[in-house]
Amino acid sequence: MTSAPTFSPSTSRSPLARVGRSGRALPGLALAVFIGALAEQLARLAPTVGAPVIAILIGMVVAIIHEPAPLYAPGIKLASKKVLQLSVVLFGAGLSLHEVLVIGRSSLPVLLGTLGIALAAAFFLGRLMGVDSDVRTLIGVGTAICGASAIAATDAVIDASEHDVSYAVATIFTFNVAAVLSFPALGHLMHMNAHAFGLWSGTAINDVSSVVAASSIYSHSAETYAIVVKLSRTLAIIPISLVLSILHARRAHHHGPETTALRRAAKSFPWFVAWFVAAVALNSLGVVPAGLHGLLNNGAQYGVAIALAGVGLSTRLRSIRATGARPLVLGAMLWVVVALASLGLQALTGTL
């Protein structure tokens, strides 16, 4: 007689395990949702500030006054990553392929120019300042492409130490927050139109969440433009990972590890970009009813507030202090260089 199969709740495919993981995320997610809802209400009193900035500030204040217990960590991470990604996909459901192609084509010179300048500046300034090779690579790629996602993909290729990765992430996070708080005001001071600001934020701000937050504060048109520019910039992870894997393999004098390194990098690639493209395609084919566009956009905006609440709750002053002076100074210099380069290239190409 064949014995009945047994199932262990600890296995990754077990339904009980999945329920358990979902349950662990509830406290932190509920906290982020509450802060996001509070930010939405406060934003009605201060519409020029916007819910995303209010949400990240509330989250930061909470984290600084009383760091959330480990119980909240899974939900906070879910809010700051997956909810943000879902929001970007929802934005895609209101775009057409024609819009995406037009924006991508018009922004290409500025996008490629800022990418090259950021990587070159990271290499030369980092060496000049004596910043460790892995740290400057991680900060440079994070600044040039898409923040923490690019750092994760690069780490999968070069196999940097956890300490170096923490340095880079903390540095990038510091200037993500600075960008969200400063870029909208600077854009208004320079009287930038929505497309110019969208292109500026999409090429000069590090992380997707910060790009969405800063551009949503500016205007809906700027937000749409910035998201497409930013996601186009994210695709640069692929060739950058390829080049770094080859260079790392040669430096280590190993034969044939490129494929393994690229597989590891692929696992860190932000695949929600593909879902964004799918949402744009479905809307272009008329699958998404026009009457749902407003609802989806409002849902995406609220999702951004929740995600930024999660980012704020993730603030760890001790991690930022632990980065030391030189990596932070390098991050600041790259941030300024890329911001100015984006404005300069826009002026040269007539898009400013």
C-alpha cells in the first residue's frame, strides 16, 4: 500500500507557508497604509507639498523617534518595494505605446548622456577621493541607473561585501530623500514645464520611488513623462551587468563565470518593468476601459504614498552615519553632477 503524501508547512510551496508569510507582512503594511492615508488627508491642506513627501516625512519621523520593531519589517519592505512597483504598473494602464515611444525617443540623448557622465564621474571622482572600487561602482551604478535595484543587480555580478552594499544603499537613500524634498521646488524656481521637469527628474533622481514622488508633486503630466524616462533608464541594467560580469571575470582570472553572474543579476532585475509594458500594451489595445483610467490613476497615487511611507519607515540614521564621509561626499557630488548634466543636455537638445 502506498503511504499518503505528507506536506510540511515549512516548504516554500506550502499554502500554509504562503499564508504565514502574508500574515507576517500585515503589521508593517497596515502601518504604511495608515501613514499613506493620513498623508493623503494632510495633502488636501498642503497640495503644493503632496502626499508622497508628507508620507515619507511622517515615516522618517516615526522611524527616528521610535524605530519600528522587527515585527513590522516584512510589511514595511513590502510597502516600499512591491506596492511601489504595483503603482508604476497601474500608471502604465493609462498610457499608450505611442506615448511611451515618443517620450522614450525624445529623451534618449539626455538619458544616454547623463548615464555616461554619471558612470565616468563615479570612476574618476571615486578614484581621486580614494573610495573603494566596489563602493564607487555600486554608488555610480545606483546613481546612473535606478538606485537600490541597480545596486542589487550589480552586487549579484561583482559579489561585493554586505558592508559595501550597505554603504551604497545608505548613500543613495540619503540623496533620494533630498531629491524628493528639493527637486519640485527647484523646478518651480526654474519655471520648468511638465515635460522638462519629467525628463530632469527621470534622469537625475536615483530611485524609481523618488522619481515618482518628486514628479507627482510637480504635476500629473510630469509624473507620466518621468516614469517612462525612468523605466527606459532602468533597462541599462542589462548591458551594464554584462560589461561588469566580463570585467569581474577577467579580474578574477576565472573562466566561464559570466553566465552564472548574469543569471544572478537577472534575479535582481526589476521585472515589474515588463508588467508596466504589458499594461501599456493592454491599454493601447483598448482592453482597459477608459472609464477606469481615473480610478487606476488614483489608486496608483495612493500606492505611491504608501510606498513612500515604507521608505520613510526604513530610515536608519545609524546606517547613514556608518557610511562615513567619503562615500556620502561622492554620492553628493554625483547627484549634483548628474542634475546639472541633465539640465545642460536638455538646454543643448532644446528640450528645456
